[in-house]
Amino acid sequence: MQRIFLVFVTNIAVLALLSLVLFLLEMAFHVHWGQSRLGGLLVLSAAFGFGGALISLGLSKWIAKRAMRVRVIASPQSETETWLLTTVRRLAEKVAITMPEVGIFDADEMNAFATGAHRNAALVAVSSGLLRSMSRAHVEAVLGHEISHVANGDMVTLTLLQGILNTFVIFLSRVIGGIVDRAVLKNDRESSGFGFVMTTMVAQIVLGILASLIVSAFSRHREFRADRGGAELAGNQSMIGALEALKRSQAMAMPPPMQASGINAGASNGFMQLFMTHPPLDQRIAALRGIAAPRTPHR
């Protein structure tokens, strides 16, 4: 619950900051986006919506390395690190992507993530707890899962989706604010009234929640696809075994910007599952077992 709340607050804070900048620009240049200027508002909303998402994508590796204190393996210092680099290189060659940076972050919990601006400039990192607690066959499956995220371009796709949703949250909230300010509160002045500001902020929160539901649903879909990719690269039973090991472990509380990237995001119940970036591990395991199960012919 706390993890979901932090992700939600982070998204709302980004949108609030973008809207504040937009309010300040309007005041500085004495611009009011009325009904006749919806085209300009949409363009400006897109610039802010995609701008924030693309900046986050461009900084994703930098943020990940510092938030998780990742030690990138430049030259392996142990047999385990040599194996890790060799395995990632082999999996990357299988899916035809450039060798990503490989790192380890210190944590007792079993977790891993992939991030980066595009498929040929990625970072794959695993926790020290994962390397200690999992068999190499299971670690390889986890690496296959993360490499599949990179090969599928999930980071870029998620960023574009977030940019589109940010655009319409900013645009529609201000349109709703203008309608309430003019039609309901009868503000006939050229400048925006207090009603416009308050209505815009409330509408932005509500629309931001709906946008978070869409992003979370896409994120859950991409996890199933990455699981299938990990199964193809390392074997279905190895991928199932890795997920079963994660299920027995305690999920790591990753910082909000990283939570959608980690393979183990914990569990939630009831309505709050709609905000989860990862499906329950039971569902992911069942999906892989369904792939492995032979089909019964129709008679």
C-alpha cells in the first residue's frame, strides 16, 4: 500500500509541477487559453507532457545508479561477476541488442531491474541477495526477463504512453477548469479566476488517477510478456522456478522511480491491484504453466 501511494504521489507531483510552470508562463506573458486557443493549449500540453516523460527516460540510468547505489561491473572481480557478464552478453546476442551495462546493488532481498533510454543503451542490475539466494539457472531466467524488457523497448513504450497521458491530463484539466470558471462561476474576465485554478487542480488529480490506472495496466501486461521472453531465453521451468523463489522472498522497497522496473514488486489485494505495476506472482506463474501445459485436442 505504501509503495503504491508513493508511486501515485510521484506522478501527481510531476503533473502539479508542470501545471505550476504553465500557470506561471500564462501570468508572465499575459496569455489566457480560451476556447479559441484550444489548439495552442494542446500543443503546449504535449510539449510539457512529453518533455517531462522524455527527460525522465533520459535520466533513468543516472537515477537508477544513484537511487539503488548500483556498482557497474567494469572489470569482473570474482568468478560470479565473470559469469554474470558472460550470461548477459550471451542473452543480449540472442535478442540482437547491444551489450547493456551490468551492475550489482547491495540488498538482502532478491530483485533485479532494467532501465535506459533505448534498447542499445540499457542497464541491467541485480541485487546481491538474488545472486546469493538463487541458483544460476534461476538467475539466468531473471536476466532473460530483464533483457526481454530491453529488447521489447518497454522503457520507451512506457515513456511514450506516459507522455500521451500527461498531455491529456494537462489539456483536459484546463479545459474543464475553463468551463467551470466561465459557465458555472460566471467569470467574464479575460484572466483566469480562482475557480479556474482550483477546478484545474482537482480535475488534474482525478484525471491523474485514471492515467495511473492505464499505465499500471500496461506495465502488468509487459511483465507477462517479459516472463515469456525469459522463459524462451532460459527455459520455462527456470523462469517458473525463479518466480517461485521470488514469491517466497520479501519484496524489496525500491524507490518510487524504480518500482515499475523491479522484477519483484510485492503484492496487494482487492481494488489496489489496479494500481500495481506488476501482476501477482501467482498469476505470472500460472501463465507460464499454461504455456507449458499440453493442449487437449477437441473431440
